[in-house]
Amino acid sequence: MKRREFLKVAGIGTAAVAVAKPAIAQSMPELKWRCTSSFPKSLDTIYGAAEIFAKAVAEVTDNKFKIQVFASGEIVPGLNAADAVTNGTVEMCHTSSYYYVGKDPTYAFGTAVPFGLNSRMQNAWMFFGGGMELMNEFYKRANIYAIPCGNTGCQMGGWFRKEIKEPADFNGLKFRIGGYAGRVLLKLGAVPQQIAGGDIYPALEKGTIDAAEWVGPYDDEKLGFHKVAQYYYYPGWWEGSAMLHNFINLEKWNSLSPTYKAVVRTCSEMANGWMQAKYDAVNPAALKRLVAAGTRLTPFPAPVMDACLKASIELYHEVSAANPDFKKVYDAMIAYRGDQYLWWQVAEYTNDTFLIRNRTKA
């Protein structure tokens, strides 16, 4: 879909262009920003959302506000994108908040936590449940203002060289897994590794790691994981939703006019919807191709899921006892999830499970 067409579909095109001519094109200053991505260009959806965002900003402002996107490694390594924003090396980055849990585990809530929210809930919590305010209160300490800009939806459980039949099979397993979930699996004896997307394949191929998770079928196929690992597990219980953000240097954000702030927010939100729609569109065919190529698609056994949930809850309580920021956000998210599932089990879940059971009858 062409960029302008998507803007119109998203409901911002007509209004934004109407504003652009008199308010932006004639009176707003010219700005040039740099945005460093945490992802390689080969991943056209998770990286592509940043380009979709940047192009929308340029179009809406008649090229008065230009944002140049750089792939992981072109300015800084992908896992250092937030640092580049904090210290002012770049004006902004497009990244996953949970990459920075080494600084503080509270960062995880911006992207995903084990057995947390699905993508619809994550959006609702961020935009209407106070999540964005809570997280920006936290990010402020790192000189960052954050706006959601993408979501992968529920992810897969990853690629393994051997079967996972019971919780004990995680013992000693070198597993590339991002964010807070690595600490959960550490409780089960796994050895978590945080490796940027472009570096996962060679590590899996060489045996430096035994298993790896990334996103889902479309990206995993592009990265070639099925060539070096046979077992493809689901679901990615650590990422029922994986939200991406535009992290913006707080001083740069505060220096923007109200009009430019509105443009950045609106275009970020458009790209937020674009990313998940794209993944939902391309994942089914990719999954079929992977299975046809010999991939063994396998659910995590119930005892494994139960053990992972138990370990997750234990870790939440441990971290909450030592970290007030974490506890504040965790308590808010869990309360929100509880209310959301009251609704989902009545409508969404009931409808979806019925149709899944009967999809061949249509």
C-alpha cells in the first residue's frame, strides 16, 4: 500500500494534510533528525516500521521535518540504540524497550513481559490505561520520551536443536532470548544470551547457542533459522505482545512545536498499527513454507508451560520486593490484564475458539 493511501486509511491523511499546508509548510522550521534502529534492513517489517514512520512525517510536513533512519550498526550497535538517544548522539531511535533490562528490569514493560498482555491489551493499556504515562515517568530518568511505534503480536517460542519435553530440558541450554524472559529461564537452568537479530544465525549455526527465539515465521524464515535448527516451538509465552517504541531524546522532544509533536505522535501511532497488520498478513504463508520445508512445529508441553509460569510469578515477586519502580508498573499492568480478560473470555476468546474449531466448514 502506498504511504499516502495508508495515511488516509489510518484516518490521519486528510486531516494531517489539511493542517500541513497552512500550519507546517508555510510557518514551521526545517528539521533534520537521525533515527538509529535496533534492527537490520533485511527485516523489512520490524525495521521497516521506522522507515514508514519517517516517510509519513516527511509527507505530512511537506519535507520540512526529515528523519533519516539508520540500520543497526550504522551509527551504534542495535543494543546500544537507547544509549545513543540518552547521550544525544542521535535525536531518536526505534527499538525494543526490553533490550535494556540490564539497566533496570522496569524497561521490560514497554515491550513485553512473560505471561503479560496480548497486543490489543498492550495498546489499550498504553493509550487508555495509563501505561504510557507510567513508562514515560520512568524513561524520563534516561532523558527519553517514548511513543509506541510497532508491535509484532504474539511471538513464537523459538528454534531448538533438540526437543523440549519437560522443564529439565532447559538445564544448561544456551538460549538466545531477549529481555526479562531470560531471567525466568535462568530459574529453570537455561543460560540466556542476548544477541542482536543479525548475529543470531551464525551463533546458532556454529553451536555457540543451542536455541534461539526472534519474532515469528516471516522474520525467522528470512533469517534462515530453519536451516540450522529443526524444532520450532510455540507459543512465545514471554511475548504475547512485543511493542516497539520511538525513543526520543527528551530535550529534543521538548524543543518541538506542538504541531510537530502532534505529527510525531500521529505518525508513530500509524506505524504502530502498520507493523502488526503487516506481520498478521505475512506470517501465515511463511509458517506454511517452513512446515513444508521440514520444520517440526511443536507446542511447548503443558508441564513446561506450568513451570515457566511458576518461575515467572516467583521472579515478579522477587523483583517487586527490591524495585519500587518495577512493582508500581507491574501491579498496574496485572490489574489491567485481569479486567481485560474478563472481557476477552466473554467475547474475543469465545468467538475465536469457536471459529478455529470450525474454520474448515466455512
